[in-house]
Amino acid sequence: MFWLAPFLLFQLQQPLDIPAANPHTTAADIEQGRRLYMGRCAGCHGPTGDGGKGANLASPTLSRAAEDRALYRIIRYGIPDTEMPGSLMDSLELWQTAAFVRSLGRVAVTPVTGNAANGAQIFRTKGACLGCHAMGAEGGRTGPPLAGIGGRRSATHLRAKIENPAADVPHTFRLVTLTTKAGKTLRGIRLNEDTFSIQLRDFSGNPHSVWKDEIAQFSSEKKTNMPAYKGRLTEAELNDLVAYLANEKGAQ
Ligand code: HEC
Ligand code: HEC
């Protein structure tokens, strides 16, 4: 019988056969899932699933997790190349969290009230967002591309970002200033960084890559060069813009 033990242990850690439908969906499971969610997920997805910088989970259908099995895998392994991390819970906890996530989609959430078609106009005209952001093939590259943003960020996060961008500035895209040992000063937006080099784009739009051992002075500011639009756009225009971006699910 001893030979069975390692096999069983392996099975416990890594169910080879993930059931297609969630086997743990009682009220007690959902309650336990709520606790796990508040500790591990609410920071990004918001306590009601629609308020964070993570994707909107308060929706009857999830684009990447239509089926329970897919939802389980996303919670377990995360989504590669995004901020969505994997998590080390056991399979019961994973299912309970999944059950709670599904329950979020059943409660009514603040609807996005704006007019998306108007929002698309504001994006291109009064808002001048294309000056810094790419949307598909058009637009600038000072800020992150916004194609598919509605699938990645909740309407609440989009609204907060547009009204007051300085409140939450990500690590990439910060303003950096550096002086090389040769005496050249560069100022721009951090695009990327690894152990040996840093890449930035200056305000004329030119990309630069600098070896770290050639840098004499370096500073990074928790600042964004995105302007705050609260006050510059009317409430109605802000609603329209959020409706436009929230519907921009992209082709992923
Ligand atoms: C550090 C922030 C962060 C944390 C913590 C986090 N997520 Fe996410 N999550 C994201 C982001 C960002 C996305 C969108 C990824 C993308 O598609 O670009 C996402 C996507 C998802 C999706 C896919 C949504 C869809 O529309 O298909 C699910 C489901 C999900 N998260 C559930 C969870 C659960 C459950 C937890 C807690 C165990 C969690 N997330 C923790 C940031 C986070
Ligand atoms: C002068 C350049 C500039 C303009 C104009 C600008 N942005 Fe930005 N935007 C940025 C930069 C840089 C970032 C990344 C740093 C940050 O998050 O603040 C950013 C970030 C964002 C994000 C967050 C993206 C994410 O992944 O969470 C959204 C949403 C956004 N901008 C929307 C807009 C909209 C809508 C407009 C027009 C009303 C606009 N921006 C105008 C520079 C700009």
C-alpha cells in the first residue's frame, strides 16, 4: 500500500481531473469564499468585484471564465503577463472563492450610464486622449495602450484614473530623470527596466535604453504626466468616456 501514498498526495495537490462545475456552492461555501476573497482579491478587484484595478468580476458572464473549470484555473494559476497572480490555496478554498466570485455576478452593480458613442468622440476630440494613448493602430505612446482596457479594468477604476490620475500611479510609466556618467541628462517615462538597463521614452517621443552602470544620478517620481480631467470635462462627458472605455473589451 505504501506505493500509493505519493500518488495520492500528488492528487491532493494537483487535481488531475478538475470537475467542469463547481462542487462546493452551498451558502457556507460562499461565506468562506467571501472571507478568502476579502483577504486575497478585494485589494485589486474591490470588495464588490467592480471597484478595483482588476477586471470587473461583478458580471453574470466572465470573458475568460465562462465555465467554472476555467474560473478555478484562473484563480489557481493567474493570467500570464498580466497583474492577475496565481494563488496557493487548496482545491476546496479555490472552489469556495470561485463560488463567491460567481455570487458577485448575481448582485446588481452600478450600471455604466454614459453614451459610449459620445465617449468615443470625446476621446478623440476634447479629451485628446489619442495624443498619449494608442487605441488600436492610432494614437501616441506616452501612456499605455488602451485597446481592451474595459476587459482589464473596472469602470470605477477607469473613472478614478481619468478624474485624478495622480492618486494611483503604477511602477512602470513613472517619470524618471537620469544623468549619465558622460554628463547627459534624460527625462521621460519609464517603459521597462531589467537588472542591467532601463528603457524610457523622452517627451519628444524618442525611446532610449541606458546601461545602469553608465548612470551617475537617477530619480524616479511617483508622478504621472496624465492630466486630471475632473473639471476639464463635464460630468456627462466623463460618464460617456467611461462608458466608451468600459465597452472597449478588445479582441483578446
Ligand atoms: C494584484 C492584483 C490582483 C489580485 C490580487 C487578483 N487579481 Fe484577478 N485580475 C487582476 C487583473 C489586472 C485582471 C485582468 C487581467 C487581464 O485580462 O488583463 C484579473 C482578472 C481576473 C479574472 C478574469 C476575469 C474575466 O473577465 O474573465 C478573474 C476571474 C479574477 N481575476 C479573479 C481573482 C480572484 C478570485 C482573486 C483572489 C484569489 C484575484 N483575482 C486576485 C488583478 C488581480
Ligand atoms: C499627456 C499624456 C496623457 C494624456 C493626454 C492622457 N493620458 Fe492617460 N495616461 C498617461 C500615462 C503616462 C499613463 C500611465 C501612468 C498612470 O497610470 O498615471 C496613463 C494612464 C491611463 C489609464 C490607466 C491605464 C491602466 O492600465 O490602468 C487610463 C484608463 C487612461 N490613462 C485614460 C486616459 C483618457 C481617457 C484620456 C483622455 C481623456 C487620457 N488618458 C489622456 C498619459 C496621458
